[in-house]
Amino acid sequence: MIPVDQDRFGPKVGNCFSAAAAFILELPLADVPFFMDPEETWWARFQDWLATRGFAADYYPSREWCS
């Protein structure tokens, strides 16, 4: 993994999620879109972007895996 730092901060504009995805996939932050706008479609947009790279992500609400 390569180090990637978030470069935008604050509610609704911070790109910490994009930075985390870039870190895990070893991509420059500039190659990862900002998924949080509009907020209600961010997970679908993230999944679509991952699929173009041959990846997928799963979401497990805490109650499903902590009990």
C-alpha cells in the first residue's frame, strides 16, 4: 500500500473515504472520485466505480456482524 493523505476536510466536502479507497487500491488520490455528492447515492456510485476495476465491496451493518 502507498500512503495517501486526505486533502479536503469538513462535513460534506471532506474526501477521507476517497483517500481510504486510494490507499487500499494503491492509486493516487486524484484517480479516485469524490463519492459523497450526492450523499444518498454514494454507495452505488462507489460500487459502480469499483466494478470498472474488477472489484466489489460489501456493507455489513454493525448489528449483523457484531452479534
